[in-house]
Amino acid sequence: MTDRERARQRLNQGNRMSKGERTRQRIIDSATELFSRSGYRAVSLRDIAAHARLTHAGVLHHFPNKEATLIHVLSRRDAVDAPLVLDEGLTPRELIDNVVGIVERNTGTPGLVSLYVNLSAEATDPAHPAHEYFFGRYQILRGLLVPAFAALLDERAEPAPVPSPELAAQQFLALLDGLQVQWLLDPSAVDMRAAVVSFLRSLGIPAPDRGPGERPAPDPDDPTTGAADTTGSTGPADPASTTAPTQERSR
């Protein structure tokens, strides 16, 4: 499905939403933008309400606390990515190619990249509400990547000293995470996809080529990229005109 088709599908879904569903979508879009900009702890439920142009009570009508909004923010993106990595019918080659595709797509969703970078760093604290989510996420990814690397390393035409599948999977994930931080700091200096492809080829694993001039389009699922508002949300607001997140207050 092309980006244009996905945007049209989302528009049609937005037109069929009830008023309550559209309000919930506005709240999640606002939480996504504020969490990606300032992290989870620096944002209060009142900040989310102000950004969504709702009252604090209005947000509480849909979400009992800030943690509930966080779970919905994380779950929304997982619903998109899950089939690309969790499908039991994927071959090792397809899994790695899909991950490369996700890396490329992420360059069109800076808000979501920032969200995961900020939240994953905060979630190293066992008391953070997203700690179990990220702990489980890395367990699942390692569990998928280790056998994939084992199979692909065995298929190499010219065997050479390489890390074990377990170490290759850890290095691969570390590379993905580190590239995201560097890319957020200086997008013009970092080509995440090229770096990932280079790593794979250094292991003797072929990676898909990108067509000349091909670049990912902004993702309509990322409310922080300036994509057209298709679900009744306020869309990305001018930072100068929004309520600045404060240190965590009432939830």
C-alpha cells in the first residue's frame, strides 16, 4: 500500500469515527507529540489536555491516568510494525529486509523516532511504566533476530570470521538504537539505512538496494510530521503556541 493509499484509508476511517473516538484520537496524537518532544516524565496529563484543546476532566473521561495514554501511544505503532516482524511465515531474509524497510520508513517519522529514543532511555528505570514494555520488546527482537542471523550467516558464499548469531543480533540492535540518536541530532549527516546495510554486508549478508533518488515519504501515522490531519486531531502545533510541558504534576 502506498503512502497516498494509507492516508486515504486513514481519512475514510476518520470520517467514520464517532465524536468520542475522534476525541480519543486527538488525545493520543497530543500525547505522542509531547512524549516525543519532552519524554514521559516531563509531561503531565494537564499538558496533554491543553495541547489537545480539552479540559483536564475531558481527558480523564477517556483515560484514567497518564500511563493509560502511554500504553495507547506505544500500542498504536506496534499494530503497524507487528506483521512485519512477527509473522510466523517470514523467512530470515524477509525479516531482515523488513527491518531495513522500517529503518528507512523511520526517516519519515522523526516524531516517533524521538518518542522511542526518549522513552526507551527513561524506561531503563524499573519503576517507569514503560519498563516492562521495552524489556519485553528487546527480548522478542533478540529472539527473532538470533535465529535469523544464524541462518543467514550459514548461507554466506564466502565464510569468514564473524560474530556469533547472538552477538550479531545484539550489535544489530545497538546499531539501530545508536543511529536513531545520531540521526535526531543531525539528520543531514547520518544515513541510517546506509549504515544498517553496510553492517549487514560486512557480515556477508546481502541487503536490498534503494532505487536512485528514492526517499521515504512522511508517514501519515506520525502526528508530529506535519501530515494532513485525517482523524480530527489538532495536528502538529507550533511549539511557540503550545503549552510547554512542565515537570510532572497531577496525573
